[in-house]
Amino acid sequence: MELSLNSNSTIFFDTAPFIYYFEDNPDYGQIIDQLLSSIYENNSSFVTSYITYIELITKPKQLGRDDIVAKYRDFFIHN
């Protein structure tokens, strides 16, 4: 995947890239990691919707995995 980012670009992420990233998907996890690194290096940013956050935390909440919910919340607060 080749994506050229200009300084101060804004990228929208849907739910799937975050799942790939957090679960270290063997096919896409590294690609998303590289994309996030490129975003930070180019002084760019990413945005997502609150719905994405809800979709991410639904299963961990059902499983009582508050540690995972906290991990996701921390990521979105500090990135």
C-alpha cells in the first residue's frame, strides 16, 4: 500500500483498521502501524467516529475485559 501524505493531512479511519492494528493482524497490522507512524512523522492527524469507538469496545465489554477497553480509551485520548 502506497499512500503519500502531505504535511497536515487528515486521514479518516473506519473501524477495521483499528481492529487490524490492535489485534496485530498478520496481513494488515504492520501496514496500519506504518501508516500511523507516517501520520505522526508528517505532522498529520487521523480522525474517526464515536461509532468506531463503540464498535471497538462492545465485544471486550461483553467479555468483561475492562483492560482492553482501557487500552482503547487510552489510545484515543493520547493519539
